[in-house]
Amino acid sequence: MEKLRLGPESRSMDGIMEFELRAFEAIFLTVSGILNKELKSLKPEIELTLKNVLKTGSFSLERLRLVKKDLDHLLSRMQGVQHAFTELLDNDRDMALMNLTKLYETPNKYSEQNNEAWFDDHEEIELLLEAYLQAVDGTFSQAKLLNKEIDSAMDLLMLRLDTARNSLLRIDLMVSSITSVAAVGALVAGIFGMNLSSGVEDTPHWFWGVASTLVFGSIILVTSIFWYIRHKGWLIA
């Protein structure tokens, strides 16, 4: 456990730290320690998940979402503690009334009619709050850094998914274009293959001429389709 942060100035005349200051510090130390411990227990799991995503290329999007959910919950709790500390530091009256020993020994001093005399009597508790607020802020900053790393990893995953989706679209377009051109060739072949006399079947070299035209025409047509699509920028390479 961390050492108490209060120094000699927070001790009473007989050298003993006032009870309420020790109690408050024990509470603040416990709260900040719990938050820091939870972050340390969560950090290795987050780093391992990020390593799998960034190094091995594993699409652990669901696992990443789960650890981000845990981290967001921890960040929310830290913000609640920060808000409580900040709100207390902004209230001189509440900080002064936290001096329970002085309040017990001189109750007449802490009357509403004499508020100017004791509103500013909170140096020790203010130093204590500022010290542990700074500790919580440090833990919060580490958690925010991890959260940003998770967001960056999720953006990278989405970029990879978009790239994979675009590649599938390119393949689908290629297959569709080839199928459409092949259908045109099949139509021509079907027309010439009908059992009807047209006189063409008796003409020499028509078979090779039609076959060559279909093959080279199909290649030229497919190439033209892809060039047009790329020229228009309808599909990113």
C-alpha cells in the first residue's frame, strides 16, 4: 500500500495526525488504488488483443469491442471520482467542515454567523484532495491512452473490412461482366446453331470467322468494360 501523503503540517500540536485526515486519506487511497489496480488488470488483455489485431491481422472485432466496453466502464467510474474531488475542491465550506476534530473542539467557531472565520480553514484537506485527484488523473490519462489505441485499432479493422469488401465487389463485377459477354456469345452461337437453313452453313470459312470474332470480340468487350469502370472511378482499386 502506498504511503500516506500528508506531511508534518497536517499533524496536531502533539504530533499525532488528526483522525479524520487519516480516515479521509485511507478512503482516497483505497479508491485510487482500486481504480489503478483494475486498470493494471485490464491493460495486459487490451494489449494482447491489440497485438493480435495489428500484428497477426486477426479480425477480433468482437473481442476488441468487449475490452473497450470494460475500459469505457472504468473510465466512467474514474470520471465520477474526478467530478466528486473537483466539486469538493470548489466548495470551501464543505472542505472546512471536514475538519471534524476542530469542529468538535470549537463548535462555536463553525457557526453560520461566523462563516468568514472558518470557511478558509481547510488547507490540510485541500492538499489531500489535490494529491489524490492528481493520482486519479494520472490513472485516467493512462486509460484514455488505451482507449485511443483501441479506437485506432477498430478504425484499422474497419479499413481492412472495407478493403476486403471492395475486393469482393471487384471480383463480382469481373465475373458478372464475363458472364454477360459470354451470354452474348452464346446467343450468337445459338442463332447459328439453329436447325434452319440459311445458306451460311454452306459458305467456306464461316465457322472460323464467326468463332474468331466471338472470342476476340468478347475479350475486347470485357477489356472495354473494365477500362470504362476504372476511368469513371466507380470502383476503387
